[in-house]
Amino acid sequence: MRYFRVTERHHQPGMVLSAGHWGSVFETYRVQLTPNWDVLTDQGPFAPWRLASELIFETVRLKEFPNRPSRLECAYVWDDEAEARKSMHESPGTRLEEVEIIDPDALRFRADFFLVSAFARFRQPTHFLPSTREVARKYWAGKELRVPELLVMSDLRVLGPVA
């Protein structure tokens, strides 16, 4: 089976990409208090909301879907090239590469990538906590997949770029 990954970086064939990259991004978040008592981050205005949303997704997973892989610790791939290309429209400047899953027996789960988009997560007007919990439950239920992505608890090996 072929697997694909959308990325902003160029990776050399043979390079191993560690699972959990998305979760490690949050470890790099830096905050700064301005003289006006505004809290700024160096990752943009949505960064705190994205982090809060991911923590809610993780809480819902742990409580209600503990047999699913953690979004913060897994790798994300597509097993359908057309679906992978669709996901690229949400992230300008990305490229597509083919990867292999190093551990073929690793825990996997197919979820709806659309539900983690800004449109689904941050509908307006809405109450953030209940709305995010509702979206997380739909995501972890794994039904009605508009843009299916595969979460896998394995490192990935880059096979090469896809033209």
C-alpha cells in the first residue's frame, strides 16, 4: 500500500520522520506579555486556540476513545493520493511526499481531517469548550469521513517526492 504525507519541508529519501511531530510543535510555543498586558505568541493569533483545541481533543480521546492513537504522539498519512492533494489546499506552499510506515503493526485510526480544520474547530459564533468537545467526539467516532486521514503510532520513512 502507498502512503502520502503533506509537508512544507523537503526531506531526503530514506530520512526517518518521528511520530509525534505535531505534538512537539506545541513545545516550541513562546509567549510574551506586552506593556498593555496583551499576551502574544510567536506562532500567530490562532496558536493559543489551536493548542487549547488539541488539548480538548486529547482529553475527549483519553476519556471516551482510549483505544485511538493520540494526535499529539502519532504520525499523519493518507493512503489515497487524491485525498492527500485535497488536504494541500488548506496549506499553501506544501508538497507531497511518499512515505512508508516503519512499524506495520502500529495502532492506526482513520479520522476526518476536515474536522480539525479552522472552519470546523472555530465556527462562529460559538461557545468554545462545548463546540470543541462536540467536534472532537465526531472526529474520534471516525464516521462520515469527508477528508480521511490516517493516524498511525509509527515513525515514517520518506520514499521521495510525488510530482
